[in-house]
Amino acid sequence: MKVLVTGANGQLGYDVVRLALQTGHEVFAATRHELDITHLDETRRVISMQMPEAVIHCAAYTAVDAAESDADTAFRVNAYGTRNVALASEEVGARLVYVSTDYVFDGCANQPYSEHHPTAPQSVYGKSKRAGEELAQMVCRRLMIARTAWVYGEHGNNFVRTMLQLGRTREVVRVVDDQIGSPTYTRHLAAALLALSEQDVYGIYHLTGGGHCSWYDFAAEIFRLASLPARLEPCSTIEFPRPAPRPAYSVLDNLALRVNGMPRLPAWQDGLRAYLQEIGEYKEGNVDV
């Protein structure tokens, strides 16, 4: 199968490209240099030249806090850029997998959000990603929306890398314990995205690591598996004010995977262990596993 991946040099896109090549797919890895999704004519030209059977749309504006003061850019990329990719994909008959986010929900729930729960984004970033979902649904029939959360991988900055650095350079590291979600390893997510792209299973899917935890719990497991010397302390979100509101609870129920008989992603703890092994930070002899 020929796959076109947008945002190919990003944290997720990098692993999607790598796994697609490893599994025998023909891949066009579209970085911003090859494809600026904010230009409709360029998007149509590139996708029509490549004629992919599937497009995995990873390109996004992900600066959550900056989006609060730069809504135009967030919507230009996440909403109308996604519309452009959806239009071009529809015109060549390609399946489209659009990577979306837990930020489309309000974060006020006390049980996991299914794919059919009403959306209510609270941040500019979340609103722009939800707008991308809506625009793609309007113009593309072969569409799969894949919402994910708390993503980390080898190719990029992320929470795990930050904790590894702070855990070695500070005596005390404080992490919020009142935001709950599901950490998701990019290699596991990439496999799920590729599986979607190979099938005519259109609709909305939630793709996250199994289980859930707080950021503090996540950090504690990172410290344990990497044998970091710093002391970890919990704190509240209100102690670390940010421009964009964070969902207090953003656990996603992978309902659509279950009812369609598709494999769910491994538990978040397994993803973290695999990631630390990948980057050489897993201290197997120093922890109980």
C-alpha cells in the first residue's frame, strides 16, 4: 500500500513513517518542506501527484499555550489545513486517518470519554482540532478520526524526556497530581494508525495507552524505571497556572476498537518501559519489574 504521511518529521509522524517502511509499505514522508497543508492548491498538487491509497495526517499546530494568543495560526493549520488534506484525499479516493486529541472534550467527566460523547473543547488548541474534525467530516467520505492523548516518542521533546532531565539535575521535582489521562507511546500509536489506514472502517476512534494515571503517577513510574535520584512531590494544577486550560480528566475509552474487533494499544506502563529501553534509559538491574 502507498501511504502519504503529513508531519513526517514530527514526533508521531517520524514513527509512522518508520513503521510503515518496516512493514513493507511504499511511503511518501511529507514534511512541511514537501507539503504545506495551509495552501490548498499545493496540498491538492502534492497528493494528486503521489496518488496514495491512504493518508495519515499527523501534521498539526501543537503549541497549546501559544495558541491562546495565536488562534489564527492554530485554526489555519489544525482546521483549514486539515480541510485541505481531506479535500485532496477525497479527490484521489484515498482513505484519510486524521490524528486528533483528547482536548476536544471539556475534561469534566468522571469516567472515560467514548467516541460518542459530546465534545466541548475549552482551549483554542482543542477548538481548532475539533474544527478540523468537523471540516474533514464534511468533505471526506473515507475518513477515520483518531483521537489520542499524552503522546511521547523518541523523535521529539515530551514529558518523559523532561522528567529524565529534571530527575538528574534537581533535588526535588514537583508534578501535578490532579490531571488524569492515558500516556501513549508513539510506536504503539503508529501501529494502530497504520492498521486503521489499511481498512474500510470509517468513523471516530480513540487510540491511547491502556489504563490511566495522573501526571504525578506517570512521573513516579519514569523515576522508578530510570532510577532517577531526585525526590518527586505532588502539587495541584492551580500551583502551575498556564495560558491554556488543561483537561482535569481526559481518559479516552477505546470503545470503537473493541466493538470493531481491533487490537487495543498496550498498557501505558508497557509503553513507557519499551520507550525507555529504546532510548537507553531503562535501568533494568536497578528496579523491580
